[in-house]
Amino acid sequence: MRHTVCLSLSVVLLAALAGCSGKQENEPAVATPTLTFSKDRVPIDSAVTLTYKFVVAPNASFDKDYWVFVHVLDPDGEQMWTDDHQPPVPTKQWKAGETVEYKRTIFVPNYPYIGEAVVRLGMYDPPSGKRLVLNAPEASRREYVVTKIQILASNENIFVMWKDGWHGAENDIKNPQSEWKWTKQTATLSFKSPKKDSTLYLEYDARPDLFTPPQQVTLKLGGQAVGQFVAEAKSPKLLTFPLTAAQLGSADTVDLVLEVDRTFKPGGADPRELGIRVFHVAVEPK
């Protein structure tokens, strides 16, 4: 009799678990995601543009502004880097049946791995941790495989040397991978000329709270201005500048000069004169 009761309880428990599982599995997907990289082979420290695309399901609706999380994993499943973000159009504004597409340019972090990496994506509510169901191959816990990329060594890039006019490198204690250098009033970057039309990627921030109007920054090649911007970013911001073959000239090595119209002193025991803070620089031939 005891065996019969145990068996009956087991059947009831399995049925209940199956019911719960079925409820989760039957929850409809809110969107079909795709993620593409501007290049399949991405060297460490290079800039790469990610194109996100979500085809919203016909009957989907969003009660909150969800975030997108992206995990780039090595073959052992170790997370190398992420691109978690809130979409530029908040999800509460997404409409059933529409396609939402946007781009983000990032720098590939310096992680000690070279080879194929898997990219997983999901959507979640930061306060509660709730994850949404998406229409894609699920790896685990509503985390979906969207693509694979090949990570290359950093020497596949055009090497950029921080030449003159830079203060020493600094790191974020909470995030050691976040590194930057402050410019002096004039700072020089040197690199081997690709001798073809290229794109300069520059990620920076500044202290616009200290200046009215904000600082002006001019980029020069051979004494000629090839770009300008207002240093108004309070947090890291990525800018791009076209560099033509004619501007780069015929020399094998190019010196790119950043001129900041005004500097400031942090005060206290820090005597430095600071211009803007630069996190990443890359030059990519077209």
C-alpha cells in the first residue's frame, strides 16, 4: 500500500512539474532577434559595428522598458565581454509586427583568447531580473545564440602609438579593463599610414561642467585641420572621422595631433593640466 501511495504522489508531482514546464514553454515569443557584426573577424582593440534587429511578434506588447543583454563567450563558456544596453527606442514604444533595427559601435576588449566565440542575446528587466521569451535557439535560461565571430590578435590592427602630450594611463578600480589617458593641451598619436581612405575611431569624455562653452578639439594632419568636435560628453562617447588618402599623405608614418583649446587643473595634490580623457583610438582602412 505504501508503494502505491508513493507512486501516486510521484505521478501527481510529475504532472504538476509538467504543467509548470508547459506553462513556461507555451509563453509566446515577443520578438525574433538577429545580431550581425560589421566584420566576421574582429581583432582585439579594434572597433566593430553591431547591427541589432528585432522583428516584433504580431501580438506582442511590452509593459516595461526592457534591456538587451549580450554575452560573448569562449569555447569553455567563459564570458569575455558584454554589450548590455537599453535600445535607443524603449521597448514600451515597440509596436506589434514592426521591425526595430539599430547600430552600436564598440571596441573589442582585451581578453586573453583568440579563436571562435559564441554570441548570446536576451532581453531582461533590470529591477526584477525577468527575462523575455525570444524566437531563437535557446542556450539556457532565455539566453539565445544569435551568431559566432572570430577573435583575432591585436597585431592585426594598425598599431597606434600614444606619442607626445599624454599623461600616464589610468584604470577604473571597479573595472580594470577600462583604461584611459588624459591629453595635455596638445597630444600626438602616431601610426603607420594605410595610404588609403580610412576611418578614425576616437572614444573620449571630458569635463563640460568646468567650461562655458565646452572645450573645442581640433584634429590635425601635417598642420591641417581634418576634424573638429565640441567636448561635451560627460561619459565615454565614440566619434568617427573620415581620413582621406590625400590627407594621410605619402609618408610611411603619420602623426595625428589633437589640440584642445582650454585645459584645467584638478587641484589638490594633482598639478596636471588636463584636456580631454581618451579611452580608445583605432584607424581602420576602408
